[in-house]
Amino acid sequence: MKKLLSVILLLSVMLSLCSCGRKYKPQKSTKEESRVVMSLSVDGEEYDIKYELYRALFLANKSKIDGGDADVWTGVEAAEYVSQINEIITKEAAYIYSALHLAHKLDIDVYSSEADDFVDECITLCVEGSEDGSVAGAGSYEKYLGSLKSAGLNYSVCDLMFRYSYALSEINKYYLGEENPALGSLGGAIDTSDESLRTFYYSDECVRVLRAFVPSQLRSYEWAEDFRDDIAACESDMEKALHIINYTAVPYSELILDGEITGVLIGKHAMDKSYYTDYTNAAFSVSDGGVSYVATVKGTGYTDIDGYYVFSALAKDDGHFNENKALVKDAYLENEIGKILDGIIASLVDSAEYEKDYSLISHKDISMDP
């Protein structure tokens, strides 16, 4: 499942765990930051949402709601704006705690010594950077903490995000399996029989599409709309694929393999809703041969690039299924994990309650400075 807060979570694939101890001293939250303002619950377990997380999610999503006009938080419709952003905050908090909850159910301890080592290495990377220069560190621990503050975060929230990343990584190992140096490939906990793969492939939870991506830094939304119309005017799937290849940086092999149209498979539950709701809706909005509307995505995947997607639906058939079982399996596994997490997320969102300290929040005064 594509992950929330991709810039932070990118660290998880760059680190090799080792027992390195607490190199940088954990920082305590203030009394104000530690106030519990909301709670979520599922399966009899309750999760406290502290003000520090609420603030971080508010600041990360504020511009989506107010469009840069801070006056809306004090205007006559302020309550409606608060309701809108609370819906987003609740969902994004539920994404985080769905992974922590599922990890707990699978006996994965996100506060184990191994998890602590993971957090320490994440912080070390943020402070010192990587040896190959691919990640630039802050230069000092003080500068790192300052950079968190300037982004509306604090130590505790970042620690939570790192443990969320750790939980997702371990959940993937549990369900997908992993390569063991001594024992070889260890299978995961999800049935990947041909029957299961075929059922998924032909279900309404899977689409096969040609996918075109255009970075917004290079092209405007209007250009993307014209580009979408040009694709729709093509007379065949091959013509559409070649048009996408000629005008975008989409890899040739993603669209055409060995002279045949291939495309990509997308599961309905595979993508993180905080980034990919419009993406998923667009991909599932069309049937064979149809071309989707232009979907806008902010901070896509691990590259953190904003842009526009257009999808052209392809027919699913036995030939494609039999020749691309590895791709089907990958899409199926991502979808199954996403489906499990989506179920937990829905329960967490439905359970949301405001605690008494929520009334102390003044939305117009929430700022990067705690």
C-alpha cells in the first residue's frame, strides 16, 4: 500500500537496521502539545490523538481548505471550515493508527528494541545525511529539531511517523513474505494461488490501464486536458500507447512489452487515500477503451512530485493474465493489504470523538511555533 508522508517514509527503504543506541536524545513534548484532543477506537483498543499530531495534520492540510486565506478561520463560516479540515485530520490520523493497530494484532511491537534502532537510524540520517550524498542532513541535531518546528512538527510526531513506517514495513513482510539469507524465500500470509489471482484480476477491484503522467512543473492543467482529448481521439490502444510515450516520460516497457500492449494493474484498495483518491477514482471511472478525466495528485509516490494522470482502460483477458502473473500477484497483494487497512481505517474514522481539551484549540492561532 502506498504510504502516507512519503518523504519521511522514504527513509525506511534506505536504512539497514543495527543496534546503535540512542545517539540523539529524545525531546519531551510540552504540556500543551501533550493534550489529548481526540480519540479513535477499534476492536476495543483506544488511541489518543494529541494536540501535537492534530497541529501537524492541520498545518499540512490548511491550505487545501482555506486556499491561503487565513481569515476563514474567524469568519461567519469558520465552523464549516473547521468541520472540513477535521474530516481530513481524522482520516489521516486513522491511516497512521490503522497500521499501528494491525501491527499489534500481528504481534509486531513498534516499540521493540529493533523499532527503536530503526527510529535512531532515521534521525541520524536526517541529521547527518547519507554517505553517498543522496540525502542531505540538517548538519546538527539542533538544526534538525529546528527544521521540524518550521514544518509544524516536533520530535514526538516524527517519532510516531517513523514507527508508522516501521509498522508498515513489518506488515508487508508478514503478508508478502521476504528473502531470508539462510532459508531463502519465505512466503507470506496471503493466498496467492492461481484461483485467487484470477478472481482478483477479473473483479471490479482491479483495472488494467494505460497510465500517463505529466508533472505540473512542466505542463499546465489545461495542457493535460488537451493531452487527454488527444488520447481519446486515438483509434487504437497501440496508438494511445505510442502517443503517451511520445509526449511523456512514461517508460516504454510500462505500456508496450515485446510488441504487445501491457499497461499496469491497479487495485481499488492499493493506493493511499491521502494522496491518491483522485488517482484511484479516475482509474476506476472508465471501462474498456474509455479515457478518464485528468486526475490531480499532490506529492506522488516517493518522488514527491505534483502532477496529472490520465488513464485509458484496457480489456482484461486470459492471455494477459497468463503472461503477466508476477504483475497480477504484486497488484493483488498490495490490494489485499490495503483492503485490510481500509477496513480498520473506516472503523477508526467512525469512532472519532472529541475530548474536552479540543475546546481549547483556537484554529486561527495554530502556527508552526508550538
